[in-house]
Amino acid sequence: MISPLNADRLRTFDAAEFQQRRPFPWQGLAQLLTQEAFERLRTEFPDPRRFAAHQDRMRVHNQRPHNRCYLTLDDRRFGRRREAGQIGMTELSPAWRALIRALRRDQDYQRFAAQSLGTPHFRMRFDWHLAAAGQDVSPHCDDPAKAGTHLFYFNSSADWRPEWGGHTVFLGGKRTERMNPELAEFAEQCPAPMLDNQSAIFRNVAEAWHGVGVCQCPPGHFRRLFCVVFRHTTPWQVRILRTLRGRVPRERKMATAG
């Protein structure tokens, strides 16, 4: 089977340059999926009825809640009945199953992820997000248990306009001591491209602040995002990051950002 991943883009990734990027290691990546795969995945994005609404959930440091619809892959062969917002591998379309298999098994992708995250010791989680008009993601840093996140955007110029926003913004130069800042309180704001087969990966370092501005789309349109979340598998890495941040663990069900 032909891989949905663009091998040339993965093999030419400059890990050394990535680690030196400001305000922290992040990079937008165009055409990381083959164009055929992108179109199929966009067309076969999971049914919105499968998603669970995350509404007004409390966050650490009194940050504004990240309201959106959320779906996560639960591919346990046995276990309890799936909850709202969970989907199994066999319930996904063939294109989505092929992508997840490639992300898990492709040697070029695994090497790319290890170089980006600075560690080969991680496990992967797969989530989908939908955001509607008026929704945003307030600036925050992720749980130290995460090594990083790879964000795949599934909007095209045919269904989304740049002026509607929805870009992930990578932030630096925080101008306040508060841990619940707004976008305007950062000197550096680096929006990642999101239309027509774009993705962005970032490493979860101590000051990896990021957020998403308010979506200005008309009713019936959604920002569509697929997240590959990398979580540390070595406890000492998590302890070091939590010490650097002086933070407490988040609740297990706290949604990831993107």
C-alpha cells in the first residue's frame, strides 16, 4: 500500500535548525501528506456526531476554558464500552486507518518525531478537534507529560478563508507574570499556516506557550484538526519538566490544545 506520508519531506527535515527556532522549537510543514491522501482524509474526516462537546471545563491557573468538540482514538481490543468522544480503529475510514498505521510504523516518521522531540522514548495518542465560530484556545503550556504535538490541519481554501482565523499561534516574550495571559500579552506571535495540506509540530519545552485566536467563521463551518500527541514514557523526563515549570499535573481528561 502506498504511504499517505511524503517520504521526501520527512527525510529532508533539518532537526538541528528546528531545535534552534524561536520562540521555541516549532515548525510548519507543507505537503507532509501526499495530496491524494490529504483530499481523502479531509473528505472522510470523522462524523461530527461522534465528537463530545468540551464546554466550560476548568483549567489550571484560571485560564479560560478551551471549548470545542473532541474525539480520541480508543483502539483497545477489549474493555469497557466506548464513551462519547471515543472511536475505534475499525470505525474509521480506510484512509484514516492507513494514516494512523503509517504514523505508528513508518521509520522515516518515527525518526522525524524522535529528532523533533529530542527523545525516542514516547508513546502516541491520536485526537480530532472541531471548533466553531466564537471559539478559541487561550494561551497555555501543555502538561509536562507531553513531549510534543504534531498538528494536522484539514481545512482547505474551498471551505475556509484566512480572515476567519483558526491559526495555531506560537508565542514568546510573555509580558505578564500571570499564568492565564491573553494573546496580546506576548511580544512574539508566530501563526502557523493551516490551509491546503499543512501541519505543524512543536516540542513541549518549559516555555512552549501557544494558543488559537477566536474563529470568525460563519455558522456551519468548522476548524478541523487532527493531533498526534507524543507522551513521555520515561518518568524522569516528566519530573524534570514539572520542576522547571513549578506546575502540578493536570487532570487526566484535560483536553490537548492545538
